[in-house]
Amino acid sequence: MKEKSKMGTAVVTGASSGLGEVFAERLAERGYDLKLVARRKHKLDVLSEKLESKYGIKATSLAADLGLDADLEKVAEELRNDKSITLLINNAGTSTLASVTKTSVQKQKDMVNVNITALMLLSNAVLPQFLEKNEGTLINIASVLGFYSLPISAIYSGTKGFVVQYTKGLQEEVKGTNIHIQLVNPATTATEIWEVGGVPLSALEQSTIMKTEDCVDAILSGLDKGELLTHPSVNDQNLIDAYEDARIKLLQGSQTGQPAERYNIN
């Protein structure tokens, strides 16, 4: 671990509650200065004051709705101009869990704006300086629903599928550098996103729900181990390896230039 004075600044989106709030606490404990992004300024200010007092770090509140173009650009500009940033956690997300035909166009757009556009543009804001310094860490929070869809998760799963593939592509881009990009696929976690999405935690199988603190600690443990892909709740590494292996083999199997024989084209 770096010396406390040399940790730099960590940016956490969605920092006013849930995983983001815990990330802020854990990173402050590690000695990072913080830029905390969320819509609820009062909650950010209270958290910033607490972490400054408790850990002797500097915490800055950036109140913004990342689903709004103007707010997103304001945050992106702040990140582009802050050369002290060494870590960005794209944690902010929103969800509406319902069939597409029962989900308003605006709510569908909100999921795309926050889960995809904001994550992409904030990554764009820090990656150039990471490449210039040949150092930096990016953590993108996706979901197990990035590779699996439910009848009520078509849009949400689609947005998280983007996060999965976008992050894997970025990892390929920075190979051979000292930049570390971690893709995280949590399962059910005790955060506000369930209530926002319309499915209360009380309606879920309680044994499948992970505490936010446990999820964050697992993610940061994976980061410390140098993981590129972290599944906080998957105990069997063979499942992860088999999925990744099958994904690559399927791609390789597609590179023939000919229709598959089962289609009887010839």
C-alpha cells in the first residue's frame, strides 16, 4: 500500500448512500483525499465532514445529477482539471425493474444516462491523465445482470452489459501500462437501488442479500489482489474461469467466414 500522503484523490460517484458511502469510508481510512459525487448535497456534506474529522483527509462534495447533461459535464470538467486524481470508482447507478412496456421512456433514458453515459464520460475524463502519468485505478461497478436478463431487467441488464464490455475493452487498451481497471459484478446487495427500482429488499430471498460493507470489502480485497474481474459473492473461482473460457472459445469459433453447417445454406 502507498504511503498515506501519496495516495492522491479518489472520486466516488453515488457516494451519498449504499456502496458509495462505504467506499468513501474505506478509502478515507486508506488515506485518500476524496471527491464525493451524488445528488443529495446535504448527505454528501455530512459524510465529508465526518470523514475529514475522523481520518484527517480532505473531502469535497460535488452535488450533481449524473443523469443530466449539464451536471455530468460539470463533474467531468472537475475531474479533467484535477491532476491529483489517482482513483475513480464509477459506482452511481439507477434502476427500474419492470417490463419494458410498463417502464416509461424517461425512466429507460435515465438508466442509459446514469449507468452508461455518465460512467463512460467520467472514465474519459480521467483516463488521459492516467495514461500521461502511467498510473491510476478505475473501478467500474457492473452487475451479475450484465450477463443475465430477467423479464423485468431488459433495460437495466442492457446498461450493465455495456459496462461489462466497455470495461473489458478498456482493459485491453491499457495492457502494458501501470493503469489498473477493475470490473466488478455484484449480485444482490443491500442498497437503495432496489427500492428505487420498485422491488423492495423484503421481497427477495434474504439469504442472497449481501451487506454493503461486505461487498465493498470484497471489492477492495480483489483490487489489492490485482483482480481485473471481481465477483464479490462467487466462491467457486472455477465458475468464473469457465465462463471466461467459454466466452473466448465462442468468439474463436465464430471466425470461420462460412455459415454454420446446421443452417444448410450450401
